[in-house]
Amino acid sequence: MTGFLRDWISPGNDLQHPFNAAVVMPTIVRPVIVEALRSIFAQEFPGRIQVLYLLRKSALARAGLA
């Protein structure tokens, strides 16, 4: 499997503008990832938040994504 990088950004936002906070989420592709993301973005934080997912290759294989 080749590596990939995705970004999701609201229209009008600049990817070159620095983030104010970063959240690093190691995961093994569990359904609770959705709840975790909702929790992050439900925070009353005036700045930009960067979310990084760390997926193990074995987790991708188990999820049928490898």
C-alpha cells in the first residue's frame, strides 16, 4: 500500500496559516474515533485545531484498508 495524505479545510482558510493546537490520535480504527473527533471540535476554542491520525499498518489490514 502506498502512503497517502489528506486534508479537509473550510473554504477560505489558508493551509499555510499556523495552527493554534494539535491533537495526535493513535488509533487502531475503532468506531469510537467518531466520538473522539466530535469531542475535539465541540470544544470552545477560538483558534485553529490540527488533528493527526496515526494508523498502524496492522490496523489498516484488519479494517480492510491495506
